[in-house]
Amino acid sequence: MTTSLEPIDGVRHVDTFSAWADVYDAQKNPLLMLEERYLLRLLPEIQDRDVLDVGCGTGRWLAHLSRSTPRSLHGVDLSPQMLSKADIKRIPNAQLSIASCTDLPVPDASIDVLLASFVLSYVDDLSCVAREFARIARPGCDFFLSDMHPKTAANLHWKRSFHNGVEEFQLPAIHKKIPEIVAAFLDAGLVVRAILEPPFGKAERSVFVEHGKLERFAEAEHLPSIYLLHLSKPHPAPVLLHKRSGLQNQHLLHGARYAPGPYEVVAASVCTRDEQIEMVGNEPFINTEHTATRIDLSGYLLLPGLINAHDHLEFALFPKLGNGTYKNAKQWALDIQQKDAATIALHRRVPKQVRLWWGGIRNLLSGVTTVCHHNPLDPVLLEDDFPVHVISRFGWEHSLSFAVDIGAAYRNTAVDEPFMIHACEGIDEQSKQELLKLDELGVLDRRTILIHGLALDHEGVAQLNRCGAGLVTCPSSNAFLFDKAPSREILECVSQLALGSDSPLTAAGDLLDEIRFAANECALSPEQLYWLVTDSPASMLRLNRGEGSIRPGASADLIAVRDREGDPAEVLSALTSDDIELVLLSGRVQLASASIFERLSAEDKKGLEPLCIDGTLRWLRAPIEDLLRVSEDVLGKDSVRLGGKPICRPSL
């Protein structure tokens, strides 16, 4: 691609862009595909925010943004023909205007999110654009700017052009260097939050193959193809979150690759501050203070902390209980209360708070940073030093078989919180009918989340979807109790689906074991599994701190594993707890392998205690010595099992 260096004047080239409008949506563009994959991972929550798309064209991004129900959505473009194509799409709530990016028809301080996709290379005066963007932005406004990567475009002689079926049009553009762009917006008072420079991937390769240009893909495969720049307008004074006790002020994780999504991975440093991810990008653009504590993660891959949508934390030390194939969960519960009464009584002698701590540690060891505990919320679960985040904003009942008053529990749940209940957990007609009973009770709607749902058939799933309800599946637990796991055909039909580990009473192990079980026995794809422990539970459980993602502004909940071949989703679907070598919880080091421990600062090492789990050493931010002592006093020395795995004090 060779580039025309003639700048656009905003009027002379409107006809060129109008000609492009007729074919813009019909022609596959690998640059736009790449941008969409990565930018979707960067975008924050935009519900009830005022959003502006500058250079909106035919409404490609407006259609995406409208689905997130912003308070207002405005698109501007110089080309009337482009805007007419956007208008035909009838994008909900979108206001469209003909305007230049240097003279936007928007009042001062009125925009919360601004997007300018492949726009900056068509403007002459960056400083003028930056000042105009800053003018219309409220404090806290997020800006997302993208374009063809200037260095790669110059080196490979890329050009901006399109065919309309008869002739080729070349678009005028100036490839501005990234430092030049950053400097202009910094001068306008904005701050950098992220700079990503991703290369083409497998998704874009198919477009090159389709057009018989695989050699062009090969020459660009490992080079940055676009840049994505996330800026923000700072608040007059810093907005600080509640700090977990002992939290380091700032960390810089450098040398690793990180995963914005299941098939997206890019080399970048991640800076955390005040419990959040503050910046992501190459270090020259990250202005860290001298207080930043550096952690060298060369050779590692950073993934978002996982979300476990269902567990019973107080049973982490229990063995599996039950024999034979049951028809429903009530039958199992009554059976173990009779046959395993002695085992249950023994383990209950371990103080409940100690057992809850072990439940948190079991999740932490598998890379879980957020867990939904389906039982009464003991105060210890909400203390700052608990090993993982425990969700507190939801309502629940146990099940139809053991409920006190399902209707009252549902009515007492806040209207903006989910309501969770074990249901359809079995293989008999009684289990199948529980969906109908919940509907008759008036508790089946968009807030409702069923746990297990093994008895759901296609008709039941259709009803679940019509009501807007969700499902948390725990397939290894189902297989143990009923000799049946949910089928892929059923699970793929559920609109809102998440994965839970359940407890060691019935499950194969931890959440990573559950992921591998779901891959092997339910034939779920790596991509599906990735979403079931990140974005999907975050949405279903109505989490609002960016849990399950790695982007500026999200909670600094991160895990690190050795980098290896494969996309992030493929890597995640094969992990075991032995692979989890670093966990950050709200920016604080919560777990470290022996190798990572050596890379930590003296300050980060404070409070970490060693534990040997099935022969593997981990350093954990937990009172391991006290927890082991109390547990061994009841269960016996060398007899404590965590999720079925032996644990002990290591010999250091």
C-alpha cells in the first residue's frame, strides 16, 4: 500500500468518501476487523453515558455502541452519503450530523465517551482537533482513537484505497507518528490510559486468503498493523477507591504479553494504581511515578482474574460424598446426611471461618479472583484480607426442595441485583418440572439465575431465554451425582451462561478442573469457556468494576502463567492450578510461585506465607500457619485435603 501524502481539506475530498459509502459496508477490511476485535475489549461500560462517534461513516461503531444503551449517541461525519447509509440502519437513539472534527456541534463538557476511528490521518492540525475534543469532554471522559499503524504503513508501502467495481480511489492521508499524536493530546490536558499496537491475527488472515493476497499477510504478520489509543480527561482531583489493607500504591508489570480477549494478545506493560488498572502500553508512554514497584514478568502471559459463578466455600476441606447414581439433588443430600454423618460432623468441627478461608484459598490457587458463594454471607468473607473478592450484592434461596420461602427471598432482592437458586438439578421428571414451578411462583425473569439446570431440555431453555434468565452450569458435579453432564447442544442454546466449580463435595476439583471437564465432556470450545469465566458471569452477576477484563479503569485482578503457543482461550482451557504463578487482587500480590517470589520486592513479600499443595510450592497472602494448625487439630497431621489435594507446610 503506497500512501498519498496530500492532506484532506474537509471539502475537496468529500466526494471521494461519498463514493466509498456505496461499498464501505460490503467490502471486508482486515484493518477494521482487527480494530473491532481489540477496541471492543478496551471500551468501558457506556450505559447511561453520553457518547460521540467522530467520523462515524456508515455507522459501523454506532450500531455497536447503541446496544450498550448509552444515555445519548451522536455521530458526526463530513460525508452526507456516509451519514445517509447510517440513517438507513435506523440505529436506536443515534443523532447524526454533518460536521468537521475541528468544529463539533456539541456543547462544552457534554460528552463522556468519544470515539474517532481511522480519522486522525485525514486531518491537518492535530492540536486543533485535540483542543476541540478536550472542549466537549466532561471530566472523566474516555477517548478512543485508532488508525493504521504509521511505521508499518510506511515500511510496507501501504496505501488507503478502495474499489467501487469500476475504478480505484486513493484516499488522501498523512501517517502521523504515535509520539506526535500523544504529544498533541497531552498538550490539550488529556492523559494516556492505553496504547496498543496489535498485529493481524487468524481472523484477518482469512480476508487476505479470500482475496489471494496471503503474501501480504505474511509480510505484516508480526508487525503492528494499527494503533489504539485510549485517553481520558482527568478529574480536578483524583477519585480514589477504598483501599484494601496493605495495598501497594502502584505496580508496573513489564516484560509480559497480555490478553485483552480470547484471541487477542499483545506485548505491553500494565500499570496498576489504587486497586485499578491505570495504564496499558509500551513503557515509553507510561509515565510511572518513582513509587511504582516493578515486577519483571518476562516469559509470562497475563490473563484476567477468573470469575467463579458458583461455589460453597465452607466445604473446601470436605471429601467427595455420595455413592451411586441419584435422580435428583434432594435424594443425594438425604443420602449423605445418613450414610456420611460421621465424616460431615468431623469436618464441621473445623471452625466455619477457617473453612471459609480455605474455600477462598482453593479459588485463589486456580486463578479465581471473584467468587459467588451460595450460602449465608459470613462477615469474614467481606474482610479486606480475605483471599478473593466474594460477591455480596445478590439474593438467593437454596432450592425448591430446601427453601424456606422462595417468594419472600425473591421480593427481598434489590431490583438491580440477581436472584440465584439451585434448580432442575437432576435427571427425573421432578427436576424437570422445577422450571415451571419457579415460573408459577413469579420468580423467573431477567434477574433470575438457575444453578445446574441439568434437567433443562430445548423447550426449557427456550422458556429460560424468553424470561431473560441465566444459568450457571457445574458439569463435573452433575456427572458425579447423576452420571450425566449437560450437552453442548443444550448449553450453546442458553443466552446467558456461566461456569461454576461447585464444592469438593461433588466437583472434579477447582474452576480450572471444571473448565477442562467442560472442554472434554461437554465439547465446549476454548472461546466459549473463556467467556464463561470472564465476561459472561460479570454481566449476569451485574459486576461493575471491570471484573473479568484487562483494561484501564478495571479492577486490577490479574493472573500470570508461563507464555506458550496458542491463543489466550486455548491456553486457559488447558491450565491447571500448577500453572498459576502470580495472582494480583486489586493490585496486591496475593499469590506467587517460587520463581515469581524471587522477582518480588521486599514490600510485596511481606505477609506472604508458604504452602505446599500436592507437591507444588505457593506463597499466599493468608495466615497459612494458623489455618493449618487449627485444621490439623481436628483432622490430624498430614490429613488435611484442600479440594481433594494434600496440603502441608513446606520444608524451605
